[in-house]
Amino acid sequence: MPLPSFITDPTLDLLFFGGKGGVGKTTCACAAALAIARKRSDTTVLLVSTDPAHSVTDALAGHAGGHLPNLQVHELDAAASLEVFKNRHRASLEEISARGTLLDEDDIDALMQVSLPGMDELAAYMDMAAWIEQQRYGCIVVDTAPTGHTLRLLSMPTLVQRWLTALDALLAKHRYMRRRFVHDDSYDHLDRFLLELDRSRAALAKRLADPKRCRFVPVTIPETLSIAETGDLLDALDQYGIRSDEIIANRLLPDTSCISWEGECARQRRALRRLQDLAGDSRRLFGLPLLADEPKGPQLETVWQQASTLTGQGIQSDSDLAPAELPVRVQAPGPVPSRHLRLIMFAGKGGVGKTTLACATAMEIWALHPSRHTLLFSSDPAHSLADCLELPVGAEPRPILAGLDAQEVAAEEAFAEVREQYREELAEFMAERMNHLDLTFDRAAMERLLDLAPPGLDEIMALTTVIDHLDSNRYDTVVLDASPSGHMLRLLELPELIEEWLKLFFRLLLKYRSVMRLPQLSSRLVELSKSVKRLRALLQDPHRTVAQVVTIPTAVAVAETAALIASLNRLGIAVPRLFVNQLTPTGDCSLYQAVHSREAAQLEQLRERLPGIAMTYVFRQAEPTGVAALNALGRELFTLPQIETGRESA
């Protein structure tokens, strides 16, 4: 069986693995890095993880280093990378700000402390840009974060260019004065500093678009939501001009007569047909089998030997397939969430079923109390609510049932609107009040001030939408389908940074009100500041907010879940229950029994590591998509109150 070309192509020097959380990106990235390092023994290969919830080291289990001296492993520490960047360039950045604005030394120092870009995707981008420009590695293999934040990483050239344009605007006035009065057209050290940063940005942007040297490999599993997200990812890669001509379908069931797998095999064939339609004629599909043991350490060396090429032969059309019916089976259901709760967050590693369980919970709340108003809200950049509900969901609340709405907020678009409002209001003020002064360069610098806002401000603005809904009493309860754990924790920790940045911006607006009097923007930011404070208070009130954590019985998920719950406890967010999803019951063949035994061992690990957490166990079943299936799952997830007065009629 021929190997995928991303293993054998010697010209390839930048390789991404991406997709929905929990599909096996890390396994594929680690296995690819090992295979490439063995084939290219005369060059250095770097395996890097950009996911805040790293699992590369756990997957390798020590199988690198002495085994392959030309393979280096790096789990990106975004905070450390950004601190190095700031320390290295602080003097230049402060000098640029001092030359180009009305700000004094204290203002500039505060600006440098809080308003440099500070998110994981930017740190990954800047590090990769430096590695590419320096030609430090023969090949870089990237284990990415789940889809939504990976797309933000791939859009970094635009963000970095906007940031550099803002810095260039701060230098424009000084550059003009030097040319006008000193007749000096040469670049000084600050011009060269910005040019060097832009060269790094352009080098990586060029590499991403080079089909001979860069490749993106989507990884998926044969399930509806994962394949739908793969379709979105392929569309985005086409839009960015990034080559992606091979797709990995992971955890494929064997062609067996085992009765235990019968329903899931039918579901798998249906899913593979949809995946083949997405791939079309221009992309090859490779399949990797479901294994009795999770591939770790030395087992990663044989992953690609088990890959098979998938073709239309043997993949039946939908009309040829029997319904993949599997009964809904839940053990130890928990109590229905209290009607006093205002915010119910579903959190966990990507791909564990947060969206499905959030939808099912919202359905059960609606079924018990249809006279109350519930909102199902997604803050994950890779939205899945619409695919799960099988209904359209948009940036504004949309009715799903009478009393139940759904909403997926486009965070970046919302913040782009704020930036545009700021520029329009600034232009209007300067045209009306200061048209007799030549403030061309100061105006240009001030117009770009919001481009120096910390990335993540857009996501916080999206999340404060929840507060606005609750404060207006439009909804009694919001069920939040959160981002995968690493990014969700970053988001929950952001309010403190955002408050700090807002305080600085308010101080600047007040101090320089004669130059930029912006009542509309000021009012909007005041409301944002209030919403951020109310959000922090809501998150830390166990009577109004709980986090329902979801996991699956794998070693990586168990480790990440324990870390997530510890972080939520540190943030003061209540975690009353853990949903263990996608469990395999006992079966009648050796593979089924082996998978069941492996998962039982992981369950025991969970109980030992989290002794105080109540657990609900959800077994493999027909994919619960659509309102009816989600409603049925919701009924099984929870026990009714002891004093049952009957469900309200819808």
C-alpha cells in the first residue's frame, strides 16, 4: 500500500494536521513527524503543537530524542513566546509610539504592557515565521488546535499586517518631518525594524501559499459533525490558497460480521460516502483503523503502514444503507439543572461531544419548562450548532422551538464593526472641530489605535452578549457550547486583561479628549466594561452558573479533563458533574471487548483523579442530530425532580 505523499515528498517543509477536536490530529502529526525524520535522516525535523491543551509529549511517551536525534519537539508556550518578543522589541515599540502619537511616557509604557497582541495563534505564527525565515528546520510538522482556532492561525498574515500598518502609521509623521526638513530619505533603525517584522510575516505567508512546500492534512472520523466541520475547513483552505489534497479518515471499523458493530458500520459507510463527496476527484482519502490500544510511543512508528486508500468501491450510497439505529443508553443520569441557573457551560476537549450534550440539555430544559425562555449559544469559532440541530443558526438568536432559541456569534465580525465605528466617529469629530489644524499624521495614528487592542477582545465581546441577553430578561437560561478546553480557559481568564485594557483606553480618551472626543465609542466601551464585570461575577456564582464538563475514555482526554477541572476550580467556577461520553459497552468480538477493556481502565483513572465529581455515562449510539433525536437524548441524560408535576405542555 503506497504511503501518503506528505510522508514521501522531499520538497515538503511545512505540514499541518488539523480538524475537529478529538479526531486524532496529534496521533497523525506525531506519526508523520517520526516517519519524515526517519526518511530524512540528514535534516532536522521539528514537531510543534499550537494547541493550548498540548498532548504531543503524552502521545510520544518518550519515543523521540535518542531514538531519532534529528527530531525536535516543541509544545508552544504562548505566554513565554510573547514575553520574549516584547522583551526583545520593547525599546523599538516604545520609541515608535513616542514618535507618532500625543501619548506621554506613562501612556506608552501602559500601552506596551497590555495592548501587544497576546493570543496563542499569534505566538505560533511569529515563532513559525522566524523559523521559516531562518531556514532552521528541513521540515516543520504542526499539530494544530481544533478547527476554529486553526483558521485564526492561518489568517494571522492579515492580523499581523494590520498591526504593522498601525505601527507604521505611528512613524509616518516623524518620517515626513525628516524628509521635509532634513532631506533624509533613508530608512532609520525603526523603519528597518518594521521591515524585518514584515519580511518574516511575508515569508510565512508566501510559504503557506506555496503548493510544493506547504500542505494541510485534514483529519476526521466517520461521524456527521466531524465531516461537516471538515467541509468547512476545506472551504477555508481553498479560500486561503493552502494546498490540501489528502484527507485522513481515522478510527474506521473493520469489515466484520460482529453483531456489536453492525449499526455503527452502517453509520460509518454513510459518513464515508459524504466524505467522498466532499473530497471530490481532487483529493485522496486515506483510512486508519480503530485500534484496540491507543497508538502511543513506539506504536506511532507503524501508523502509516496501516493506512489504506479509500475509494468509491465498497462505499455504498445512502439509499443502499440500512438505518444505523443504536439505542440511547445512559447510566447514572444527573438531576435536571436547577431552574435558578442562568448560565450552563459545556466544556471539555475538542471532539468529546460538547455540542451534542449542550443541545440535548437545552432540549430537556425546554421540554420541562417551555414557558421559560432558553438560549442555546455557541462561542466556538468552529460553530456546530446548526449541523447538530439540522437547522439554520446565525449571528442573531433564531427560534428553534417556541421558547428555545439558538445563536452562533461571529466574534471577529462584531469587533470589526466596532473598529469601523471608531474610525468614522474620529473622522467626524476631527472634521467638525479641528478642520483648521493639520493633524493628518496624528489622525492616522489615532485611527489605528484599536488595531493595537489585544486579540481576544473580540471573543470577550461575543461572550458578553450572553450577559446582555440575561440582563434584559430576554432569556431565563443560557446553555453555552464553549470552545475546546485550552481556548475556553484562555477566554475565561481574559476578562482581567480586557478590564485592564479598557481602563487604559478610557484614560487616554479622557486625557486627550480635546483631540479625540468619541461619545459613541466611549459609551459602547463603558457598556462593555460593565458587561465584563458582570460576566466575572456571574461565572463565580455557583447558584447562577455551572460548568458541565464532557470527556471521553481516552488517556489524553482523561489527563486534559483533570487539568481543566482544576483550572475551573481555580477560577471559582462550579463543576457539579462530569459526562463521560462515547463509551463502548461489552460486545461479542475481540476488538469490541478490547476497546471496552481499554475504556474501563481509563474510567478507573478518572474516578481516582476526580473522586469528588459525580459522573454520568453516555454510551455509543446513533448520532443524535436533529431536534427529535436530541430531545430523546435529553430525556435520558437527566432524572426528573422527585416531586414531579408533569412536563409543561409546549
